[in-house]
Amino acid sequence: MTDSVVRGRLVQTTSVVDDGVVVISGGRVAFAGSVPDAVAAGHGPAVEQVPPAPETYVLPGLVDLHNHGGGGASFPDVGSAAEALAGVLEHRRHGTTTLLASLVTAQPEVLLDRAAVLAELAVAGEIEGLHAEGPFLSYRRRGAHNPADLQEGSAELVRDLAKAARGFLRTMTIAPEVPGVTGPGGVAEALVEAGVLPSLGHTDGSTEQAEALIEQVAAALAVAGGGLGPMTATHLFNGMRPLHHRQPGPIAACLAAAARGDMVVELIGDGVHLDPATVRSVFDMVGSGQVMLVTDAMAAAGMADGRYDLGPMSVVVHDGVARVATSDTSDEGEGPIAGGTAHLIDVVRLAVTGGVPLVDAVRSATSVPAGVLGLAGEVGCLEPGARADVLVTDAGLRPLRVLRHGVDVDVAGA
């Protein structure tokens, strides 16, 4: 039995079907393609009842693997699953139907406590899992991470965190030059053994140090199997030693790895973290299949300017830009950028405005991150058998309707 039909300009992995349709049954995609093909497949009676919608796009539900919160809720600071759910729903109303809740660097006991809380949402199916950004990061490239909580690599903490997350720790950002991260018995090895994908980031390391980590992880993932990978780079360019022609640093290693298929690079294409030309250039260099658009959103996403918490750090949002507060009185953030305030559909829209083809931008916010999690064919796509997560937008890529598991999401206030 057909539950519902969604019609419009269907954005698929490699093309746009101008008069497309998604047929949903039992919370799954039963058909996705052109209207004539749907009729030929026997869906005519249901499809023909829905009028054409040439001014709308039909996209797969978006997949965000780097997200610290929204709607006033900060995932690194929540005391209950119910509190964290407010942040999940803020992004879901804007079309992000699959999400990793990201932690920030904190004391080990705090990380373990927050992981246990957020794991409740993962068990309930509200999020896909957790991303730990730290604490094994560079002091010099720490960005908005509390310097007092940074530490050397600890395989034991990795195992404890994975246990506290009840198997839902999916990714962890690590800096290759931090002692204890690479090599036998190090953090990278412990992560892969625990089924967690390492992500290179917040690093002041050299090209050689980055290459060594990438090589180690690629080899470990090949042995481990399980569908994870390739490894990722956490918000490429941000929180990294800048690219220089005589000291190329980690960025050159990440771009080379992405070009050969050994890495997927995150880009926070929100117009604050990266210039649109930089986003477009990376797409041109490595291809959309190796780029993952993310928000790095924090509690202020969907909220007004003001003061917010990001773990142990106080953040000021001014004109939509979040920065670490450098005083108790300033109304303008004066420190490093401290996460994003955009939704993932905003990032997709800005990428397209900046010259990235629509199909490529959507792919990098859907099927690419789904593949990183080993969920290709399950989420981030509109093909038979996939979970019926659908985002309908207007011609300007602004959300009109969201379905998750084939059920309409309440988009009030979106």
C-alpha cells in the first residue's frame, strides 16, 4: 500500500529529474524517478493524483556529521536526552534527518557523562551517534576548545568513551602530532578497533605527520572492514596550520588524500568559516564524492544573537557569527570562531550560490556523509529500499516540507 507521494524536481545523486516523484510505502522509498517511469512501474493511480510541482526541489534528507547543537540546546552541555532533543529537532525541521551530536574538549568525566546522555538519543533513533571533537588536539590550533582540557592521546579514554556511548561513538577528531595519537597502541589504533572513524583536525602538524596518520588509518580500516570510511578531515582549513608553498602542512596532505580517494574532507561552507570560492575550488580539485558539507553548528543555530555555552567556553554571537568571549562585558565576540549558526540546507544553498553545481552540493550533504558512516543506500539517498527521509524546498532551497521515515516532521517555526 502506498503511504504518500512527493512530486517535484527530484535531485538524485547524478542528475535532476524535472518532473520527478518519490513513492513512499511503509516508511521506505518504493520508487524514485520520473513520473512516466512511475506510471510504467504501476504507481500511476497514486502519482497522478499529485499535481506537478516544477517550482520545488525534492531532496534526500540531509546528513550532518559535525553538529554541536541548535535551538538553544548545546550537545556538550546538556543534562538530559530531552534537553538535547531540542537541538536535534531544530535541525530536523530544516531538513537534517540524520545527525551526529558533537562533543567538544572537556575533562574526561564530563565527556563520559555527556556521551552517556546523548547515547540515549541514539538508542531511541533520534540521532545516528556521537562525534567527539577532542580532547587530543593541538594547543596552537585549538580554536574554541578549552586549553586546560587538552591532553595527550589515551587509548584507555577512547575505550571508556566508546563504552559510555554504548557503541554509538562514530567519529573522533584527533591531531597527528599530539603524543600518543599515532603508532602502535595509540589513539588512532584504538579508535578503529572500537569501530570509530578517526578524523584529522585541529592540528599544527606537518605534511609528513598528517600523511603518516592517513596511511595508518587507511591500512587499519582496510583490515577492519565493516563499511566505515574513508577517514575524514575535520573542517578542512579551519583549525589547521595554513597552507604555505614552502611549509604545506596538513592541508596539502588532506587534499592529496581526498583526490586519491583515501579521505573525505569536511567543509563548513557557511560564508563565515570559508569563502565560497574556497568551497568551489575544493569541489573542483577533489570531486564532490570526497567532500562533506557540515555546519559545525552550536546552540545559537536558529536563535538570536547573544551569549551561549560551548562546553566550558563562553561564546558570543554577533551578527550571526559565533566567537569565543574574551571578556564578561563585551557584546561582540573577539576570540576565535566558535562553531556555526547555520542549518545544513543553508550551507547547501550557499555552495550552490557560490558556483557548486546543485547535484554536487546536495550529494556532499547527503550520500557522501551517509557513506562515511557505512549507511550508503539507507539514508542520504532517494532510491528503492532507502529510509524515506525527504526534504522538499522551494526554488531557492528553503525548506517547505520534511519527512523522516515517511512521516511528516512538524516544521513550525522553521
